[in-house]
Amino acid sequence: MLDPALKQINDDPLGAGFSVEYTPIRKGRFYNELVFQITKTPKRIQTDKLIKRNAGDARKIKAAKERGRPALLDTDINRAAQETRYELDMNEIQRQFWAQYVNSCVAQRTAVQIRPAIRATLGG
């Protein structure tokens, strides 16, 4: 009864996406169990991975909509990066960082120097 169905699946494993074998297990004089071994084809494995990835994208889109934000998927970000071919000028970034750092340090030092002067003026 199983053999015709398994033959049909196994004759075209690419169409089915897998092949099936089974092992009957006997207990006493009768077969009580069947153990099936299912082997996926490489194309089926790839399709399953694509489905799982798209399910993750669907979750990201739903979460973004709930927060009222646009969904930024990894594929969209990678495509935009390739299209713009935007490269960071690390020298410019480093220059801006140190300029900001120096300005913040100068502002902190100035504030520290002004406080004693204010206290002296107020008689504190």
C-alpha cells in the first residue's frame, strides 16, 4: 500500500523536493511501526532557507509598522549601499571626532574656571 506512493515520490525527487525511504519494525509476528527517512534535495533545502529568511523579514516589517516606522530590511540596506557606493573618509571622521572632543574639553575647562569666579563675585 505504501510502495506505490513512495515509488511516485522517489521517481521524481526534484519535483517532490525530497525522497522517502521507510523501515518497518516488527514486534513479534507483526509490523507495529514504520520509521520514515526523508532526505531533502539541495534545491528544497535552499527553498526552505529562503522561506525562513522571508518569515524573518515579515516579522521585521510587522514590528516596524507597529512602531510607525519604515521597515529597513538587510537586503534593502545592502542594495542601497551598493547603489550609492558610499565610502567613509576615515581621515575626515577622525578630524571631526578630535575637533568635537577638544571643543567639549575646552567647554568643560571654561565652566570649571567660571564657577570659582562666580562664587567669589557672589561672596561664596
